[in-house]
Amino acid sequence: MAIVSSNIDQSDSLSSKGKKRVVDGAPLADEKRSFREDGLRPKCLDDYIGQSALKEVLGIAIQAALGRGDALDHVLLYGPPGLGKTTMAMVVAKELGVKCRITSAPALERPRDIVGLLVNLQPKELLFVDEIHRLPRIAEELLYPAMEDLRLDLTVGKGSSSRVRALELPPFTLVGATTRAGALSSPLRDRFGLIHRLDFYNLRELQSIVRRASELLRLPLNDDASIEIARRCRGTPRVANRLLRRVRDFATVQGQKDVIDASLVEEALSLHCVDRRGLDATDRRLLELLMNSYGGGPVGLETLAAALGEDASTLESVVEPFLLQIGFLKRTPRGRVLTQVGKSHLQEQQKI
Ligand code: ADE
């Protein structure tokens, strides 16, 4: 399967205070650039660990499409960043034996961007559009007849002499990915035949992902070391692989020749301030502020943001979701509250 990328958005995933966080599920700039070389991505469904329901649904759809000699139906994948939506699109293309053309919705600014991609598609090829909820209106409207009737409605000429010319497209598969399925318009959502959510991975799956990656990187880890990375990666393979690379850097600099154990992982990741539950310094600053200055809350978002010197919307969309998900933080009508588990975690950390 060939991968063809088009205008990938190079804006980096900056988070709290504009700093890159090693635990951010979104790709960092160098990870975006190196996605073709990234040998850690699974290449086929059998190698893809986790997301078993999605694998089963796609496996059947792929087999049926191949059997009929048809293009696969359009697929919408949604869920938090770093869970493998792009990887899954590449795997699907590989299983179908076709090229995967990759783009990102914000890059489709001018009508000719999406037109160029569509007219160059070969029969049954796969077009992957990341962040599809950010598709410009014009591109979205061009996609409707393309997805439904394999027809591209091109406007030729200007003003009163303009006409619409319909261009026939070959059968193709659009795979859209989004972190915000709710932000998609219903006409666009309705044109996908398969819509599936990717879930966070469990500890066992993450440990298998870390083991697989460590074998590919020729970095021997014992079981305690792989589970330690799995615990710290916030349910997200992209973070797991990134932490593994930081462990590899540390082992290299230390001149470590033996199998890597949990204490080396602990030492390497504490340099990046990533604790045993995957919290980093930004997470802890928020929780500690709640505990130490506001008796655990409730505290309004704006007050927290001002006290931390952060932007309220960054706090809400980047920092809080993981803390809410693991039950360390609660949002109440009167403000944010530190939970008992969150408090116990902070107290344990202070003892270490
Ligand atoms: N690397 C990143 N995500 C993966 C997955 N789901 N399975 C195997 N390796 C991976």
C-alpha cells in the first residue's frame, strides 16, 4: 500500500502555556513529519492490538467489499487523539490492497484542494481526511455528491455565465477521522456507511503495544518495565510509544546494555515529570491548587485559570479531560472539585 500525503497541517499540538507535553495524545510536529517512516504502526488488522469491536466490523466490511469487487463503504472514525484513527485508515487501505491518500481538513482551504484529490483518485482507493469536523463549507458541499453519487459538481466560468459541470468519479472510500463527532453536520455524517468510536485501551492492550514496539525498536524490556509504561500513557498508544522513546533515550545515555526494568522506566519518566498514573506537572499543578488553596473546591474554571496563569479554554479542553476521565476531578454546577481518589493520589505522590 502506498501512502500519499497532502498538505498535512503542520501546526503543532501546543497545550498548556504553549509547551509541548510528553503526555499529549495529539501528535507532536516531529511525529507528524515522520509518520511515513514510523515503523511502529501496525500494518495489518492482525497486528493491530485492541479496538476489537472496530476490527471485527471493518474486517467483515473489507472481506465483503473485496468479495464483491467494490470499494469499501465510507467510514467515520471518532474518538480522542492518539488512539489510532490514522493507523486504522492505513491498515484498511493495506487490507484492501489500495493506496491511502492522506490529508487533513484544514488543509482543504480552497475548492481546488479537494477537487485535486478527488479527480486523482484511482478506482477503490482510500482518501483519509483527518479532523474532518474542520472541513471548510465549500469542500464539504463538494463532498456530498462525490460520496453519494460519485459525482463532482464543478462550477465553470464566472458570474451569470457560470455553469455546473458534473464529473464522474471512480468508486472510492472516504475515511474521515474526528475528535469531535458532534461537530459534524448531519448531512456529512449521514453519508458514512460505517461510523465507529475508538475507545481508550486497557492496561493489557497497552502492555502488548509497548512490548511490540520495544521489539521493533530492539529495546529489551522486562514485564515490569512494559507495564510501567502502559500505566503512564493515559490509555493512548501514541503516548505509550512516545514514552518508550524517552526511555530509550535515557537508556542510551546511561549506556544501559541490560534488559530495561521498571526502575529505569521510573527514572527516565520522572525526568519528564510523568507520574505513575500518567499525570504530568500541568495536571498536578491544577490538582494541587485545588487541594492546597481551595480546600478541594468547588472553584470556577476562570478562577483556576487565572491562578494558574493558563487560558481557560486550554484548561478545559486540554488539561481537564483526562483528569475527569480517571475520576480525579469533577465538574459541578458550582465549579471544579478534587475527588477523594485525586486527593489520595496527590498525597501518595508527595510521599515518594
Ligand atoms: N502502535 C500504536 N497503536 C497500535 C495498536 N493499536 N496496535 C499495535 N501497535 C500499535
